[in-house]
Amino acid sequence: MKNPANSSEKSSKGGWMSFLKGLIPGNNDSTFVPPFSLSGWIFLLAGLIPALIVGWLIYPMALYSKQPQPMNFNHVLHLDPDVGGIEGDTETEQCLYCHEFRDDGSFVGIPRLAKCTECHDDPESPLGETLEEKDFLEKYVADEKEIPWLSYYRQPDCVYFSHIAHVRMGEMECRTCHGDHHKTENLPTYRANILTGYSINIWGKNIAGYKFNTWDRMKMDDCAECHTKKGHEENNACFVCHK
Amino acid sequence: MDSPLLPEGVKRCSTKAFFLWTLPWLGLLAWGGLSAFLCLWKGLNQTNMSNIFAFALWIVFDLAVIALGAGAFFTGFLTYIIGKKELKNVINAAVIIGFICYSGAIAMLGIDIGQPIRGWFIFWHANIHSMLVEVSFCITCYLMVLAIEFVPIILGNRQLSKIRELNIFGHNLHETMAVFAATGTFLSFFHQGSLGGMFGVLYARPFAARDGFFIWPWTFFLFILSAIAAGPCFTILCTKLTEKLSRKKLVPDNAIQLLAKISAFLLSLYMVLKIADTLGWIYGVVPRAGLKFIDFYQEGPYGVWLVVCEIIIFGIAPAIILLVPKARQHDGWLIAACLMTCMGIVLNRFVFIVVTLAIPVMPFDRFWGYLPTWQEWGIAMAVIGYGFLLFSAAYRYLPLFPKERELNPVTE
Amino acid sequence: MKEKHVPGKRYGMIIDLDKCTGCGTCTIACAAENNVSVRSDESDKERSITWMELFKITNGKEFPHTEVCYFPRPCMHCEEDGRGHHQPSCVSVCVATATKLDHNTGIVSQVYTRCIGCRYCQAACPYKARYFNWWDAYFPKGKGLERYLSPEVSPRMRGVVEKCTFCHHRLMRAKNLAYAEERRELEEDEYITACAEACPAQAITFGDLNNPKHRVSQLIKSPYAFRLLERLNTKPKVYYLSNKDWVRKLADNYLPGEFEKIMKLSG
Amino acid sequence: MELNRRNFIKFVVGGAAGIQMTPLPWKLTDDIAIWTQNWPWVPVPPVGEFTHVKSICNLCPGGCGIEVRKVDKRAVKIEGRTDYPVNPGGICPLGMGGLQLLYNESIRFTRPMKRVGPRGSGKFMDITWEEALNILAARISTLRKNGSPEALAAVDGNPIRSTMSLLIERLFKAIGSPNYVRIPTIEDTFGMASLLMQGTDGPMACDLENADYILSFGSGLSNTASKADQWVAAKPGTEAALALGLCHVIIKEGLYDTRFVNDHCFGFNDWSSANGKDHIGFKTMVLDSYSPDKAGQITGLAPGDIVSLAKEFAGAKAPVAICGKGKGALNGSLYEFMAVNSLNALVGNINRPGGVLVRDPLPLNPLPEVELDEIALQGLEKPRLDLAGSMKHPFTHSLINNFTKAIIDSSRSLVDTLLVFSANPVHTIPDGGSFRKALKKIPFIVSFSPFQDETAYMADLILPDHTYLEKTEDFIWPAGLQYPLYGLSQPVVEPIYNTKNTGDVILDLAKRIGASIGSAFPWSRFEEVLKERVKGLFDSAGGLVDHDGSTPAWQRQKEGGELNPDYKSFEEMWKKIKSTGLWYRPVHTYKTREVLFKTPTGKFEFFSSKIELAVNALSEKGSLDTALCDMAISGKGDEVFMPHYETTKYDADRSVYPLLMMPYEMINLASGWVPTPPFLNKSLFDTQLRGDESFFEINPGTAADYNLKQGDRAIIKSPEGKVRARANLSEGAMPDIIYMPLGFGHTAYDEFLQGKGVNPNDIVCAGKDPLSGLPVWWNTPVRLIKL
């Protein structure tokens, strides 16, 4: 092979280097610029900082859609004993009043309209004065139309999840996975990943994947982590959660 | 037109001639591009692969080119680790051939899997028991090594070498080549073996399974050995082809002869072991599964001729030719022997893949046939086109054969 | 880390070939239960998907001495191999850990969303029990065929391998029902596969091979019980039953005279 | 501080490094992979509440109990009911695929329509139910006004004795047309054989649970044959000779039940009639004409096999011989069925456990008599086009092949308006494609089919029915079941399209026609008709409406279990039937043999008095020979009145057509009027269908004669036409017979069915079955031309 030192004679003709040089006005090749001069750092940061902004701020905003729920729902009000709300010995019991198990052990998830009308059965008599309540009666109860709720916690189709195994047999609290959803007066905006269609609550609110609470994320690893912690490694078999 | 890019002091054909030369290979690439697009867009239904022929033409091509590309790591090993200096005259060519083969194989694999976008699951959710995982890790890493080995050659281009930083970088890289050669050797040994293991471990496929004799599966070693025997032959073939096409002597005879001699010994050793393997299989694996040797060679086109070709015509015969110094010094015999060796290895890979799958294991099951579609051929041919193109370009623009100037002094 | 030892289940199946009429109900029950995609041309047997495939075998004699037998073949849900190869042949080769043997049920799982479609498992399986989705599931617009899809089984995308799961979702369904009744253990008939349930000839018996009370674990003790390709050491959990010698002989490969010798030995 | 090359590189490096330090590339890689797991074009079945609905499957006359699993409003899986006596738990492939018939818009009619394009072009225009019914009512009224109500004809494929078919028959009676034609099934032949030998035109049943030896005379090649203890295959159409050959051995060896034969049978021994005429008996006839050698010659079986089979049969404790071809959707041969039943009589296995049971009809209320007006009375006087019930075919109810022939042969349009109910005669009738030709001569065709079948495609007016999963209808005592059962299906899902239960449509139509027809249908809904009929079951006092599937009914009866009705009032019973879908009485009442047989002699008749009467009546008009010729009987003398073997007469020159083609029914291919659900295609072997080509089965020896190898293509040519298929060499096939599956070769429906394979019915040259006149579809002479 040729000795590189010998062959490195300066040349200004040809090659992609000169092409690049041509692009940059006033370029003087003879000026020696130390690799990390101040301006070097500035340019480095000029690339780095916008990239960080794009990756950490703009990208997450662009990645998730925002959809409002069809109407508001006030969990606090429904659980308020002062206004005849749902009572129960435990929080879980209160939740289960509406988010109940069927006889075959399956879980209803978000209750159907029929569950609402068990209590709010008269379309003629308004519940209160809010716009939501008026909407609820006019749009849904009167036409017997199901409310198209957007589910924050619906796992993708490939996932099987048994609530009864966790809540009844495993005696887990609802909030372990769902957080303090029952303490909200307003339903948060539903946000879904535009590529995957997953709710942000499933895939983690934190874009970096960092988890502060048990309910911040409901990914496979989170399930497995809990199973392992509780000594139920056998439930990490693929088919326990995949279908 | 492109003269500033050509290496100094050597003669190359005109730009026009070179352009015409690239046309057929560009054509193959275009065919492959269309095929790849169809396969990625519409799915693998574009092929004639099936639940029976789950692996087919592409995997045969993959395994074949990876085996033939073994010349790269093995020549590297001989050059940098063993210190056979004369091989420096072919090492560049060997590296490029290796790079072509491995990158081509990986590209084909990317199309061959049903869910290319999830391909990285192999690395992320790796099943350490799977030989294919070992193969994937090794060939990916080795392709990186090859790329690194390729860089100094690229930087040897007349114009690039004018850039001081690149020149220094290339030189330094070159100095450390022994380290990469060692890494490459390690990686390559493993994946060549794992490729053999891939089939040897199929314990429910008696045609491919190789077990019951200390080490399981022993195809691991057979594949390594056959690859390092055939790799140098392929390197010889490529250089000889380049010499013939350019009507120039490019590599000193001693380098070629050394490769041929090493190949001869390895091939002979391989043949001894292959015959032992075949016998061990016939008298061990096969009857254990309740079958006879001949049961595997009665279906469709797959007859005993496969064994005869693989072991005698494309195995023992070239081994003898290469062992005899007189014979291997004769260009015609040398090329013929190298060609036979390479065909033997391709046949071996074909048999392990296609025949393994074609022969039904359930006694009441039947034999199915398979012919590749034009889309499958397209992808396979594109690898060939890509190989020719890259190698031709490398020969034209890079200092591929260090002795070229010396052997062909430019008279004008 | 060693898993703590729980007396696990080993679900398995025995198919009485002398009862099977080859009607194909098992194949169809399986497809309907598991959302198996149907294409307009299902006669391309190399590429169509039938988790429970039917093979027809004959004794090869001339008319009128010909006898016919049908061989329904689900996934065998192979066990770990005794020779130190450790795993079912398909499981050990899977690159992305998309298929696994569950030690608590004995069921070999297949996770479609994990599978990358390399098809190495198909090469490894001698029973051809694994099927690749060469096409996207065929649900053309305007037909409304997708309305019969069951939500219990996830429809597959193209480019992945699928296979019989022993109707694992039915185990989940049965478990949920048991939990609703505050039970943990299942009765024998609470979890059976769709094919076993549908068979009009009641030729398929499904249950826990580890539970001596289950019919299946009694039936496999029959001298007429056998498994497909037993010599390959794949240890299938699907057994067959036939009192016809020629049928049993066709279940495995034998060297000339070998089968007859075994017959003589076993009386 | 300028953007030179170095700085530019730094900028790029900074950006690249920066991006790596954000979640973007990593999350994007992950998300794209997840995108492939959730491709928007892969359907995601909605989740919901699981419910189960019990109903009955009506895709074949079997009427199995089904339980449909639903998710909210969608039906997602059909399963066999464990609590239904017909099919404890199991279900057939066709029943399993039913949801693909419900949810497949491209094979269903979703609304009433009328034809706009040329006939058969499939161009229809949407109309309302109101318009559609008015068009039809006006047409019928016009026919009646013109005094030709008989120009209205029906082809009805609803199960025999079902309320639906009663209602259609009633409509025709009220309108005044005798041309109500049913699709022939095995029940027709069973009924006639039973009538002639036992005196009751009811279905026959066999107590298979208690039988210890079952000898099936079904055609070879069936799946069930693979499970038989012994497989004996006679040449198609010679089964009668085999049965009589067995009788010969049994009589000769004295293995028959002498007590039964002597005390309860007529015509066994030679006898003399009141007018002094001597007759030979069954015994003499069989001993003279059906020696094992002779039977062997006819059937192609070894005489030794016949002897050993006869001994095995007679030696069993409760042997039963059953006849029938395929799934029972096609008729059999009358003398053959009689011959097979003679075997049961010889061993005395009639009306006892494990034998042939003589059933009384289900005690359903009859519908009130129709008051006929003048037009109707005159119309009903006119002869039936198919000659069924005439002196030539006195025992047969319908002869669709005659019907077709009459239309084709006539120079004018004998039928002005044809109504087609639950039938697809264009595809299913073994007539060499004649029905399609006949349709061309019918000016107006109305289809009530829920499916876009071949016949409906030719229709002018479409009044689509619900599919069986959307409607209520009844199933009367499926053939073969030994105790009375009434099944009632219920809408599993809400009707998904603008279709209507044909029962309701008929009631509406009758009202629109008005006059005496309207008053003959006083009900407002079909369900009321069903209810009125079921009242009879209540009045019969007894019967259960809930079935504990865990213990079979006969078992409970044996153990003296509770068999008292579990309801108090009729309303309660009706309500329960609607949810459980059944009423049954798990007891077969074994009447004494003295009162059992309703034949003229009061005995089991080997020599049928009814045939004698019919032949005499017809020969009074001409000679005996012409009478026999009219009845298509080639037998001579006393054997005419007894079960005997009739040589098949072929119209074709056998030297040109040396082979025989036998269509056969497959359990996993719908061969009736219902399309095959796509799932069933999965269970077909690729030696039955490959691509668009179906296969014929042929013995390797015969194939070798024609130089045919597995998969080779050939033309099968009969005098009626030709079809192209591929050869499947099968050792199980009888030499010189070509077997062709029924159910392929649809020109209608969608890509799952259309154009796949060929339909053997297209080349059948159906002869006439002696006496019954039903089509002989099982042995068409053909020749083979290798391609």
C-alpha cells in the first residue's frame, strides 16, 4: 500500500471536498481550526440542542393524537356519599359497582348505557343543570344509544387480561394499574399513539419510559415485573397474556 | 471522463466500455429492486415458498454466498494472524468479496423474513438457544468488521487519499487491521459453524439431524471446514476472472498457489470428515429414525446423484487436482478445480436446505415440489449483479491488487 | 433462578382413529373457533392454513380389500426432549422467543406479534403443524365476513407463523368462570378444545395427562395408544388410538421387519 | 464563527448525537414494529358480553341442536348442543360453518328485488316488500281469473312434514294448483317402502343404539364406510340383489325368525288367492333367483363373501340393515329399500329394541280444512304435470324430473309462474341440466331463497327469506330418531338485512290475493301457525321440553327417571319450547305386532297387496305389459309385487359408454340448496379439489386402461353432456365406476364457490326408478377421454 503521508499532497481540484467547499462562501482551507474551538462548540451545540428539543418535546407532541371524550363524567360526584353516590367498604368495591364482573367472570370495562340508566332511568327528569347531563339524556338515554367512550386502558387486541384473576383472586387494588382515576372530576383528553393506536396510558405517559407510579405504564414488562415480584413467575408464560 | 478517480499508473478500460459492462448488472439490480418492492409491499406470497418449503432459493443463496465469502476471513486470518505476507496481494480482493457476500446475504434475509420491520426482534428478544440467533449476531457483527476492513481500501482511492485526515484515518485503521482480522475470524468461525448447526440441530428432521457422536450437532465443524476450503477457491476464481477480463496478471502466482495449496489440504480434510459424517449418518441417525439411506433419495429430482456429485465429483475430484502441484499450477486445472469446489459447497448447502424440507417425515405424507418465482430469482440475481458491480467498481477505482502496477508496467 | 415447583398440568389429547370418520368437523370447528383466515383458494394445501389438518391413509391393498383411515393432526405440543436437547424442536430454534413451552400447562404457545416470520420453526417441525401467513387475512370489503370473528383470539397479520394452541383461550375462559365461582381448580370437562367438543364421533378426548382421573390419562395407557413419529423423540402430547396394526405402523417409520418385531414383543 | 466544512460537520454530528440522546429513534423503531402488529387492515373483533342462544340447524334435514355463542349482537361461533337428542354435543362440518352463510353479503339477497337485465344476467333492481308482494299477488290473481290456477307451480325443498312446507302446500291448494312439487329425498323412498311393506307412510327409524350389528347398504366411498366392521361394496344399483342374496342364504340355512315370518308376515311362503290363483312366495322367489353365485354375478362380489356376511348378520343378536345413499338428500331405489327391509323382517328385527321401528306421526294439530272456491276446485281437478300420485306412480308424492320433462316437452308454457322455496333445482336435481332448460320456458320465476343461488339468479322476482339463524321454524322428527321429537329454531340474531320469514310472506301474500285464499290463512304471523300446530303436542299429554343432555333419554327411561311433563299450561310449554327449542317424548311405544301393520293383510307384506292393486288397476286400462312398462317395471310375474332386483335399463349404448358414473355426497361439502361455507374448503383434500378443478375417483386398474395417472385431466362424457375433471386414483373405488362428488360446479355465489369443480348432475342421465318413478341418478353410463 501507498504510504499515506506521501500521497497526501494538497490538491484543490476534484473530489467531494472541493465540492463541499464550493458550497460554503469564504472558505479558506489554509486556516487551521483546532478541532474544539469555541465556534466548533457552538456549531456542535447548534446541532445538538435543536435535536434534543425535537426529540424530547416536539416528537412526543406530534406522536400522540388528542381526542376529547364524547361527554364528561365526574367520578368524584358518583362516589360522593353526600349526594347519594355509590358506597362500598373498599374503594375496589365502589369501582366494581359499575365496572363489574359478569357471571362468566369477564369484566365489563366501561359500563354500558344500561348500567347508567339503572339509576338515571327517566329521560324526562334532568339530573342536574350541567350541559353534560343534558347531553347525556338527550343524545344517549332518549335514543338508547351507547356512549362512544374512549378507553384509556384498553390493551391491544393481542393481549388477554383477566380482571377477575387480578382483582378477586389476586386481591389487587384498582388503583395499582389505573391510578387515581376515581378521584377525577373531569375526564382527561384521550391521547393515542398515531402510529400504533395505543392509548398513552398503556404505553407510558413519559416518553422516556420512566415510571413514577405503578399505574404510569401498563406494558408487558410491567406485568412481568409484578408477577415476578409477587412470586407468580408461572404467569409470565407467553399465553397467559397473549392471545 | 472518470480518469481522476482511477488508480495511478494502471490501465483501465474507457468509461464508455465500463458503463456498457455495468449495464447487465444494473439490469439484474433493477429486476431485484422490483422483486424486493413486490415482496415487501405485497408479502411473501410473491414467492413460491410454502409451508413445506419454508426455506428455499433465498436461503440457499444466503448460505452459499456466506460460505463462498469465507475467503475474506480466512485470508485475513492467514495474512494478519498467521503472517503469510504473500497473501497481502489478494487480501483486498478477498475482503471485498466477503463484504459483497455478507451484505448481499443480509439484504436477502431482510426480505426473506415475513416481518422485516420487526427483524430487530432477533437481537432484542433473542432466544439464545437458537442457532439462527447466533448466526444473525455473528454475521451482523462480522459485516461491520468487513465494512471496517473495507474502509481503508476505499480510502486508498486516488482522490480520497488526497484528503489528509482521511488518509491518516485510513492508515491508522490499516495498522489495526490485525485486530479486526482476529475479531472477524472469531465471529466467522462461529457463524459458519452455526449455519451448519442450524440444520444439524433439527432433531426431528432425520435428513439434517446430526447427533449421537460426542458433539452435537457435528455439522457445526463440517460447515466451518467446508467454508474455509471453498472460500479461498472462490477468491481465486474471482481474481482469475478479473485477470481474464482485464487481460492482465494481477496477483503473483505464489499467492494464488498458496491459497490453492491451503484449500487443497482443507478440502481433503473436509472430504474425509464428510465421508465419515455421511457414514455416521447412514448407520446412526437414519436407522434410529426407522429409515434407510435410500429413503431420502427417492423423491422427485432428488436422487443418489446428489451424493455422488457432492462427494465424488465436486469433492474428491477437486481435492486431488488441488493436491497435485503440477495440476494446480496449470491455470485450466486450477480454475476447474476451484469451480468444482465452489459448486460442491453450493450443492451441499442446497441439499441441507431444500432436500431436508422436501423429504416428508411422516410416513403417510407426500413429497411436494417447488420452483422459485421470477421474484425469487430477481432477488437472488440482484445479489450477483450487485457483486459484479461492486467488485468491478472496486477494481476500477480502488487499489485492489497492490502488485498490479508492478506486474503491468504502463509502457506509454 | 429455579421456578418454584407447582404440580403443573400437562394438557394433552387422544384421538381414537377407529372412531374418526374423517368428516372434517374438527378442522372447521378449529378454524371457526380460532379466527383462521379463509382464502378463496384453499386447495393450495402448501399455503393454506388448517391447524387441525386431516390426512387420509390407506392400507394400500387392492379393491375390495382397501381400508381407509383418517388422521387428524393438530399441533403435537411436544415436550422437552429426553436427550438433553431440552425443548420442543420448534421452540429451541425460534429466533425471537415467539414460541415457548409453558411448563404449567404443557402448551406450546405462539405469539404472533412477536414472530418475525423467519419460518425456521416450520423447518424444524416434522408434523407440518405450523403455518405461515403468506397473505393478509382475507376479509374483503363489503362482504361483512369479519362479523363472525371471535374476540377471544387475535386475528393474525401476514408474515407470521401460527399453529394450534389447544384453544388456549378456552382455558382462560374456563379459569375466569372458575374464578367467578371462587374456585382455582378446573373440572375435567370445563376446558376442552373446540375440535374435541365438535367431533360428532366423539373421537377426540382432551384433558390433563398429569391427572390420573382424567379420561385422557387413562386412555393413553391402552396398548393401542401411540404417538406420531415417536422415534424422533419429540414427545408429543397428542396420542392416537387404533387397534389396526397397519394404522399404527403408518404412524412412524420402521425398517423392514422392525414393526413386526415390536408387535411380537408386545404380544 | 463561520459555517465552514468543519463546522458543518460538527453541526451534523451534534444533531445526530443529539437525536440519539432523545427517545425519538428508539421509540420510533419500536412504534413502527408495533404498527406492524396492528395493521389497520387486519380486523379487530370487538369485545363484549358473551351470551349463548339455543337453536336448531336447518342446513340439512338432520335438524341438529346448535348453541350459538354471541358477543353482544354478533354471532361468533356455532357449537353442537349437548342437550339435544339428535346430536349430543357433536355437529357436522356444514353446521359448523353456518356463520359464513349468515355473514356473507356477497352470497345473500339483502332485500326484495326484481329483475331488470336479461334473465340470468344477475341484474336486479331494489323494490319494496309492498311492491314485490303486490306484483306476485296480482299475477296469481290474474291466473285464477283466467281459470288456469294450475299454471302456478312450486318447487319446495323445505323438510317434509315441516309447517313451512305444509303452509306452501296449503297455499297451492287454496289457489287451486296441483303442481306443488317437492325435491325428492330419501324420505320419499323410505316412506313408500314402509307404506308397501308395513302399511304406514311414516318415516322409518332404526334403534341404532341398541343394535349390535349394523349392515349399511349405503354407497361405497363414504367416510362412514371406512369405519364399518366389514365393507361390502356392490356395483351401484345392484344393492337389491345383494340384499336378496343375503336373504337367500338366511332362508336356505334356516337362519330366519320363523315365528315372526309365520305369524306376522304375508307372502313368505307360496300361497293361493281367494280366486284360486297360485302365487309364489318370497321364499321361493329368493331361493330360485338369488343364489350367492347369481347375486355375486350381479353385484360383482365373491359368493363366499355373501354367504359369510349373511351368516354374520343372521347370527347377531340385534342385527339391522339400513339403506340409503349418501347423506339422504337424494332419493333411493324403492325395490332396493324393500329388499333391504326384507332382511330386517327375516331376522324378525322389526319393532323391537335394536331394530327397525315403525313410527306414528307426531301428534301435531292439523291445520283447519281449506274451503275451496270454484276456481280452486277446477284447478285441482287438472292432472299434475309430474304424474306423481297418478295410476302410473301411485305411491309417489312428487316427481321433479317428470315435471321438468313435461315443461320442456310441451310446445306451450305449461307453467306461467314458478315459486321456488328453499331449493336450488338448477344445481341439485340429477337431470343432466334439464331444469335450467325448463326455466327458460317459464315466463315468471319467483325465488324465496336467502342466497344468490343458480335458480334465484334466473328469477324475475326475489323475495328473500331469512337465513336459519334469523328465523323461527320447526323440525319434525328427524329421520332415524327412534322417539318423537319436535324442534323449533329461534332467531339467533336480529335479521341483518331487509329479509322476511317466508312463512310470514305467504300469510301476507294470501291476504293480498284475497277471497277464499285470504280466509284460508287467518293467522297474522307464521309463529301463530307453529303455535297452533304445537297445541296438538300439548293435547297429546306428555312429552318433555327440556333435555338433560348428561344422561341420554333412553337411559333415563331405563332407569325409571322422571318423564312427566315439566309444564302446566300450553302457554308455559310454548314459552319453554321457544327457549329450549325442543319437545320430545323419549319413549318408543312398541305396539304389539298384531296392530302394528296397517297393510291390507294386517301383516308385514313381503308380497305387497298395494302394488298388486295398483298394477291391476292400471292394467285394466290396457294390458298388464303396458301397465308394467308405464310403471317402469321390468320384472315379471309375482316378483313385481315383491322386493326384487331390477336390471338397470340404459338408454345409452354401453359399448360407447362402458363406464358408470356415480355422483356421491360428501359430508364436508354442501350438495343441497345451501351453499358451502368457505371454511369447508379447508377440509377438502387436494385430491378432491385443486384450484378450480375437481377430481373424480377411479380405481387404479381402470385408470390404467385409460392410461390415466394421478391428477391427469379427462373428459367424462355421457349422452347428456360432458364435464372435465382430474383423476384421483383410489384403491377404494370399484373398478369401472367413476365417482364424482356433488356440490362442486356452482355458477352462482362468490369466489369461494363459483367455478370450482364440476357438477355431476349436469351429465346424469336419470332413468326412472321402477314403480316409484323417482330419478335413478346413481349409474349414468359414461366414457372417459384422456386429455
